Amino acid sequence: MINLPVVRQILLREQVDICHGHMGTSMISLSTNLVAKLVGVRTVYTEHSLFQFNDAAGIHLNKLVKWFMCELDAAIGVSHICKDTMVLRAKIKPQDCFVIPNAVDSNKFYPLSWEDECKKDLDTITIVYVSRLEYRKGADFLVDIIPAMLEKYPTQLKFLIGGGGSKMAVIKNMVEKRELTDKVTLLGAILPNNVRNTLVQGDIFLNTSLTESFCIANLEAGCSGCLVVSTSVGGVPEVLPPHMTYLAETTTESIMEQLEVAMERVIEEKRRMKESEKYRRRKYDEKIANYNRIKDIYNW
């Protein structure tokens, strides 16, 4: 709060018309919007996250947000579920809250070319997982899912895991203990400009998040040509068309069930690709059509 006079000075000196803040946990964002309203500047706030109503942190944060946003001119949520929770948390009028989903840069996330697609191994299916390896991202599920799936598909399946975090040691220990190093590749932290190159190596993208307001990772994976298997949390069901994603509950059993459905679909498709080059080309054209559809939907 000590910098509020400086914030007021900047708003007046720069003749600001609209002040746009992000993140309900950012004090500088909340306090700046409050000062802006006091000096006659119109205010907008965008929420990217979901917060709980039944824990101590969520209760106190919601009280704070409600106080700071009492005079907000407009609010934006990145999904409909994000909008609904924000209306409840901050006591914002529903008519003043709007949904603007996250987008994807389709120039950076796109499928392989036909030539590179033809080089992919039809005898191997790769499940790619790119995420922070943290509790909130459901990384603990991998400890049970990976061995069970490799036991069911011992010759066909491989895992490619990108990302770092506190659960890396747990996953690495599981891989070494069960002697799965030839089936599971741990890439560690990936630079943003290498994410697409990782995604296109996979056939199925797996997301195990426990909470998501939107999940842009699913969008990037779908844009890169992956079939998506994801936990059905928060705004995830809003992201991709139904034929591009399989949704699961936040349990190991449910995630494995949907993974197996996706696996059987990919196995059948690859079997037919071996028999018919024409069918392989048709499936590639469908992948490009999906890419173009996502590109048109998320085009801002």
C-alpha cells in the first residue's frame, strides 16, 4: 500500500483511460485498480485461476477480492466456470462479467508435415506429458498410471515426460525401481520454444490436473495434432471439441480407463494405416482439419 501515491501520480500523469489488472493474489493489481477507480479511471480485471470456497486461504482471499472489486467496471474470466466462480467470490454483477478464453499461437503450435508424419513409427504409441510436476497438476497419478499402462501394452507403448518440479524425484524413483528407463523418457524442464517439438512426438497427450480454469496445455496439444486425455476439471470441458478429447474423473482408475479407450482408438488407426496409404493420408488430413478448426476458434 506504500506505493499508492506513486500509482495515483502515474495514472494522472499518463492520462490513463482504462486500468486492467490480473491475478486475484496480486496486491499491486488489486490496489492499483482501487486507486484507478478513485481518480475516475475505468477498471477491468481478468481472472485466470480457480480458488476454493471451503479452505482458510480461499475464504480470506475471497473477502479481500470482494472488497477491492466492489466498484469494478468489468471483469473477464478465461472460461465459463471461471466467470461463475468469480461472480460468486467477488459479488460482481453477472452482466458485468464476460468470458474471453485463452488463445493459442497457431504459428508456433502445428502438426508435423506430411513428410515428417510418414516417418513416425506405426508400431509404437507415445503418450506425451508436458506439465509442471507438482501436486496440483496431478503428477502423483503418473506413479500408478505409467507402470499399469506399460504392463497392459508392453511392446507398443512409450511415455515422454517433459517438465520439472517437486514430484520429479518421485517419478524418477518409480521409473528406476521398476526398470522402465527404456519405456519412459524424462526430459526435465523444457524451454517454451521446444514445447511444440515435444508434443508432435506423441500420439496421445495426457493431462492429470486437479484444478484448471482453462488448461492451455490441452489446446496446444490439440493444435499440435495430439489426441487429448484429460481430467475433467474446471474449464477443461470447454477447451476442445468432443472428438479430440477424452475426459476422466480425478482418479487413477478413471484416467486409465480413458487412456485405454484412446489407446485402442490409436492402435486401430495405426493398424489400418499400415494396410492403406490412402487411409493414412485421410487421417492426416483430419489432423490438419482439426488444426484449422482450432486456429479459427482461437484466433485472437
